[in-house]
Amino acid sequence: MTKINVEKKIQSDNETIAEKNRRVFTDGDVFVLNIISSPGSGKTTLLEATLDRLASEFNILVIEGDVTTERDMDRVRAHGAGGIQINTGGGCHLSANMVSEVLPDLDLESADLVFIENVGNLICPATYDLGEDVRMVLLSTTEGDDKPMKYPAIFHESQMAVVNKIDLLPYLPYDIERAEKEVRVLNPQCEIMRVSALKGDGMDEWCDWLRGKLAAKRAG
Amino acid sequence: MTKINVEKKIQSDNETIAEKNRRVFTDGDVFVLNIISSPGSGKTTLLEATLDRLASEFNILVIEGDVTTERDMDRVRAHGAGGIQINTGGGCHLSANMVSEVLPDLDLESADLVFIENVGNLICPATYDLGEDVRMVLLSTTEGDDKPMKYPAIFHESQMAVVNKIDLLPYLPYDIERAEKEVRVLNPQCEIMRVSALKGDGMDEWCDWLRGKLAAKRAG
């Protein structure tokens, strides 16, 4: 088998399991977000800030993907989330199968929102459907405004792009309009939002977006 | 063949070609640095700042690894580097074979320093020897001080760790001592340096380190 055929087979198998996961999530009546970014863009900080605002309103579960350590799971637990850690043991992305294996350990019946924090990697997780409702890419103002065109796959595959760390804009040579324009060129349907998870800017709008997505899913 | 055996075969083939590359680099009497980091940690900005200081003193070549686009190559060319772009076409790291294929197009005989800017990815490039003299990991203060323990492989495999963007420390919840301590726990032999490629802090020491490495290699 050629390399391309092996990759097609892996993607096809992944898609089959992702569809099964999606049915489990839909049966549980939860909204599921798959969050993808470079290391250090603020995925865990965004989850902490979201939990601080929504943990009393919704039952929130987090599936934490990491190469190693339970550090991020400890952080989100401290902010009121239940959930489970997946360590990939060096692997560079989550797969639908890894998520499938932990689903029996999650109490989806009593949950509202499920956040999947993928492994910190802007390339490899892009094409792995996990069964989520929305695939989201998190950008950071500190990473440079040229990232969308340099890592196009994840922007093609995402329905939501959030630009984090906007509180640092005064100190950075970052053209946020340029970054957002590049996202729109790659994927005109992708929604875009700006936040500072650390300082709170944009977090009300972000939480409203989550409320709206959950309500829309439950309305069928 | 099991997955583990396939991976061992890939690594073994890569190591064979990396040793060939290393002989070509040694015959060319150049010092070669393989720079690895997350997207947006400042690899290209560090190269620009290095070229501004050393391009009149040394003949410098850059091998630019990217998923797509020639943006980084355009940037380093504008600062006085020769070299060549490798687009991986979606691939998440450079391999020794990709580097081997472009070596005939590089004038190593008249070069002093060769910088290989790897694809922006803190996981996948870690174990791919390209034939370099030193594998270096670039950290950014904006990424959080917990990165070494969360992405240990690259810190095990690197001989040099540079912490970039130290000019932003006043605005960040970043404990630089914690990050450096984690690097030392993972790899006590790893050298560590602090810079701001954008503002210039630490760049004199960085350039002296490069001069020393080149002199040591040429002294045999």
C-alpha cells in the first residue's frame, strides 16, 4: 500500500468512529467543541475563564488531550469541570478512537457542554474529526498575524476561529485585521471572535455564542 | 508490520540519511543549527535579527521548512541570507531526506552558518535528526511556563534552549525560572539562553554563542 493509501485508510477509519461518537453525543443532548491551537495559545486558560462564567449555569465536561502530564485536567477541575484526561504517549493529535474509548467513563446524560482540548499542535489535529459539533481554532496575538495562510488546513476545517490575548495588542507588532482577513479568504463561512481569556475582554460574547450553539442543537 | 516497527524503520532510515547530510555539512566546514518551536515563537524573527548582526561577518544560508508558502524565505532573504525553501505539502516536520534533496542546490563551500528553520510544531520534529550540529528548541514567554514538561521529547533531544520574547515579561504571568528549571530537569546538559529577537535583549550573547560554535567546529 502506498503512503497516500495508508493515510486515506486511517482517515476513513477515523471518520467511521467519529460518526459513532457524534451519535453518542447527540443522544446525550450535549454540544461538543473540539479546540485546536499551537502550544501556549491559551486553550486551557480559555476553558478556565469559561468555567468561571458558566459552571454554575451548565454541567460541563472536558476531555483533555496531552502528549503527557495531567496538568491541564488539574487546572480545569479546579474551575468546576468534570471530565477525563487522554495522554497520547507522544502522539501529536487526538483521534476519534481515543475519544471513543473514554466515552463510557463520561456522564453525558447529565452534561450540557463538552469541551475537547486537543493536543497543542496547529497541523496534525486539523483533519481528525472527533465527532464534535464545531471544530474551533484558537489563535493568539503573540504568534504573529501570518499564521492562517501558513497553516491553512486547520482554517479550512474549522467553523469557528477565536483570536485570544487581545490584551497584549498594544505591545505587539500584530495586525489583527490582516489575520482575520486571511481566515476569511481561506474559509468565508468561518465565524471569528476576539477575546482575552486572561483579562475577560470578549468573554460575554463568547459565552453567549456557546449558549446559542447549545440551544440550537437542542432545538434540533 | 506493526505500527511500532514501521516507526522504528522510518527513524532508522532517517538516521542513515541524517548521517550522510552530516558528512556533507562537515565537508563544507559549516556549523548547522536545526531550530524547532511552536508556530509563532519567533524562529523567523530570531533569524532576521541574527542576520542583521552577522550577515556582514559570515556567509549564512537558511533552509526554510514550511507546510506551505514562501513567506519566511522571503523574510530572511530580505535580511541577507541565501538558501532554499522546503514546502512539506501538509507534512508536519522536516526529514533528513527532504534536507538531503536540497543540499545540491546550496553553495556550502562558501558558507559559514546554516540555519534550518523547521516546520512550526513542538512535537513531530523532535526526533528527526536532519544532520545538524545542534538541535535547538525556541520557547516563547507568551506560551506559558509549563511547556517543557508538557512537551518533553524536544527538550530531551535538544542541546540548546532559547527563551524568546523576554521583552513581554512585564505583561505576562510567566515564571521564567520555572520554565528553565523544567528544561534542566528534563535535560541537565541543555544550554539555556534568554533573548528578545524583536527588541535586541540577549542578542550579543546569542551571536557570541554562534561564533564560538563555528570556531569550535572548525578547530575540529
